Amino acid sequence: MDAGILSGQHFSRAAAYQSGIGMDQSSPITPRPSASYNGPVQRPARTGDCSAFNMGVSKHDLSDPSLSLMDKFKIHYQGNKDAKRDLKSKHFFRLLFQFQAISQLYMTLAYIIPYVFSDYQDMTIYYLKVLACYVFAMGEANWLSAICYSNRLPDERDRPSLDAQELFETRSPQTLGQNFQQREEAHLRLSKTDKNGLEWKFCDKCQRYKPPRTHHCDVCRMCILRRDHHCFLIGTCIGHFNQRYFIPFCFLGIVTSVVGFFITVVYIRSLPDGRVWGDYVFPWALIKLVLGQVSWRFCLLTFHSMMLLVFGFMCVIYGTGQLSIVALGVTLYEVAKQIDVKVTSSTAENMRIVFGDYWLVNFLFPGQILFKQRHDGIHWDNIKFGPGPQVEKVSVE
């Protein structure tokens, strides 16, 4: 057989191996376990698809002959049940927030501002309404941006900087199969490090290596770049690419809650529906609305005041906490899990990593259009992890 054709065939197989496709047991370069390795050798999927790992079990577990049909049915049913529950919870909180925001804006423009500021000039009332619309628009923009910007670990080779042609064109056909066997065993048993000496750990659910600070979310069912936490209010994970929108959203929520609660209470006390303090509590106001004892306006305003209290309290906790940990260069996940992360960059640089250049602009309007985020969330040269368990490592660069 011609050597050029043979090397070309092996190169095409090598490229297929890097992309994770076209490899089966019949391939002459399929790796086999060595004599010193007793565990099962399974090639991880490279696509990052977590659909088969909703309950933290692999395809091998579902096809285990020791499992009965009823056990397999329970695993499948429980996985679908959790997925439907998470989906319903996400839609519920999103609809609740939109109802609160839109109805609050309407009541503020139509009733609250004209009454509370009735002693002011018409132009003052007009500008106050414009300011209310601006705060509403910025809140909606940051809320939508936090949802739409994905933090999902992109699908790519475990070693993005590796040139397949450079790796395999210089290999002889006789040693190519042995090379794959050694690399596959290293892929299964060893941890990986990048050029900065940071470990790339293996995600059992996504079946792929993940860069430092990337962690798997069981609700989103994917690996999240620089994962901070999963926010049930907006129904998505807060990570590297949407934290710059989540923090201004929280601060707008603080301003809206404080000012909105004050002027709502001033207006609601002017209505004749409330006779005792219990009438201003939303569940009781809803009952009295059904009985026809209070107006719909009074009931809706009691709901707004209750939501402003809850929403404002959450925004104060998350807004101040998020800004503090961003300034320190860490994440809420690392703080909660007590991960020893040593940040070598300055506070200003930590803020630029999250918000981009001129980061204060993000609190006036979403700044992604003008000041893009430069960091990719994968390669970190400003952090060092504390001492952990000693493991043998192989470079991924």
C-alpha cells in the first residue's frame, strides 16, 4: 500500500477522533486497555450532550443488565419529572416577574405619580414618568440579557490549541495505534492542565473535560463557564457572560423596590378600602376582593407592596454580595464550596473581566454593544488554586 495514502487515511481518522465522530470498535486505531489498567475503557462523548445524564447516570448504567425493567422505568420517569418541574418553575417565576413589572409600571404612571407629586408642576411629573420608564426599560434589558447570553461551555476539542496535522502527520502508521492507546488511557485516568498550570477536570455528566472555574449545573444540565450560582428568579445560571447584566439588574431592583414601596404605601393609604392593618396584607386583600369588599386597584397595590418587599430584600443580598465577590475576583460557587482560589489581579482588573472596559457604564445601560467582554472564561492567568490532592497530570496545551 502506498505510504502517502496510508498516512492520509490515518490522518483522516485522527481528525475524526479529535472531533469525536466516526470511531467504532472496528477501527484499527481503537485504543485497548493496558495490562496495568483494570478499569473499563470507555471513550467519552465529545459533544457535551447531557441528555443521557439528567439523573447523574450514564448510558452504561441504563443498559446495565442487573437493572430490572421497573428500575429503568423509575430512572427514566424521575428524570422526566425533574425536568418538567424545573421547566414549570422557570416559566412561573418569569411570568410572575413580568406581571409584577408591567402592572407596577402601569399603576405608577396612571395613579401613583400623579397623586404623590400632585403639588409639582406638570413638567416635573412628566420627567418623573420618563424616569420610571427608563428604569423599567433598563431592568427589562438586563433581565433579558441575563437570560439570553449563554454561559454554556462551547463544544470543541479538549485540546483546542492542538493541531491534528502536526500531531499525526509525523507519526508512522505502525506507532499510530499505540499512540492512541496511550493517550486514551491518559485521558481516562489522568487530570489535565493548561499552559497556566491549572487543572482541567473531567465532568462525568457531560463526558468531557472542563476548564478551571467551570462547573456543571444539574438544573441547566450543562457545564457553565465560571459558574456563580443558579438563579431561579430568572431561570438560568449566572456565569461568565451574563453576570455583567445580573448585577445591574439587582441594583435597579434595589432602587425600584425602595422608591416604589414608599410611594405605593403613600398612595394606598389614601384609598378608602383599607380599614384595619390586616386589609393591607395581600392574601387577606385578595379574599376581600373576591367577597367584593375592596377594589381591584387596592388588591393589586397590596400585591405590589408585598412583591417589592420580597424582591428588594433579595436584590439587596444578591446585588451587594455579587459586587463584593466580583471585586475580589472569586465566585459565589467558590465561596460556598470553600475552594482555595488565590487571585493575583487587581480589583479594577477583576471588574473589567466581568463588565468589560468602563464598567460603570453597565449600571446606566447594557454596555455589551460598546464595551465588549474581552475574557473568554476559559483561560485564567490571574488565579492560582491552593494545595489539593496530589494527582498525576498531563498537559493539554
